Amino acid sequence: MLRLDALVKRYPGNDSEAVNAVDGVSLTVSAGEFVALYGPSGSGKTTLLMLAAAVLRPDSGSVMVAGRDVSALTRRQAARYRMHELGFVRQSFDLIPGASALDNAALKLIASSAGVREARRRVAPLLGRLGLTGRQMHLAGQLSMGERQRVMIARALSTDPKLVLADEPTGSLDSERGREMLGLLSELCRERGAAVLLVTHDPEAAAYADRVHTLRDGRLSSEPQGVRSRVRPT
């Protein structure tokens, strides 16, 4: 589903010397697979996700999603890719304060011209699956941090994407809520056959993945010491 091939992204550094934020990364994530990139802040994790989301263009290499090089998309094509084909779960909660949980979760579908009524109808079962049946009409400000993150998951999955990117999604949650959220995200994506790429500096978060790789100074290595991926259920 996702294949990164010899990906390089450089930023200007001190004394005009370029810094490789992503340095020759090659990685594949299959449909229904949960892969984590584990590493400290500044290791290049978020830059790598922005490349996979076609927000940034690589200096060299390619980002293949379902056989298509999304790094070569025009700006309009990239926007459509992010809207219709990609799910993105972020650490920050990009919720509209005066809108209900239901409407916040349906935002991508509404923007995709599904219509408000149809968008609500389609996203309501997903909120129920995430344990928010009785909270759908509550405003964003009335929701707990864990509930807000579940709304963000529902929004990310509302268009039934085949690729889901997650950028430090447990950063604003306590350990219990973080584990709960990762379990739900993992379960839902596997049910839907979506490929998941999670970036995190939290070893507990990385432990939910089928495979874990370390990203340090933009370079990829094997599973980090002290972090063990969970055995995938059969």
C-alpha cells in the first residue's frame, strides 16, 4: 500500500550546509499492517509523514501509495489525495469548538460534498464503534481529551482511507487513554484493511505495532532496543 523508496528531504542548515531531515529512507507498509517509527524529537519523523501526505516534496526518492507516486502530484491532486484517500490523526485536536462531536467527525465527508445529512449518517456508526454513541451531540468543548482524540480518529477514518498516518497521537493523553486510543485505532484499521504508519517517541505507543523501526538523524534502522511490537492477533 505504502512504499517509500530512497527518500531524501534536505533543509538549509548553518553555514549554508544542508541538513538531511530524511536521509535515504526506504520502507513499505502493507494493507492492514501497523508500522511504527520510533525516535526522539528532531529525528525526522514528522517530516517523513509530511512527505507521505504529499504536503512536502522529497529532494529525491519516491512515495508510492497504491502504485501511484504521490510525490509527483500537482498541488490540486495532492489536496484531493489528502481529502479522499488519506486519513491523518494528529496530536493536536483540530475541532470546531461550537460544533458537535458528530459534525466534527463528519467534517471531511461534508467537505467532500457528501452533504451534511449523508455525512452524519455515515459517520455516526463509526462514533458508536469508538464508544461515543451518547456523546455525539455534545460540543467539542464538552468532551474529554480522550473523547476528542476519538472524534479525530472518526474523522480520519470517515472517508474509508487505505492509508492512515498518525503523528504522536497519544502526546496529549495520559497513559491509560493513550493505550485505549491506540488499541481502537489498531483494531479499526485492521478491520478496514488500512495501512497505518505511526510516528512516536513513546515506547508504549510503538509496542502496538506489527513492526517498529527507529528513525534517528533521518536514517532508518531496525527495531529499537527495549521496544517490542505486539504479536498480531490471528
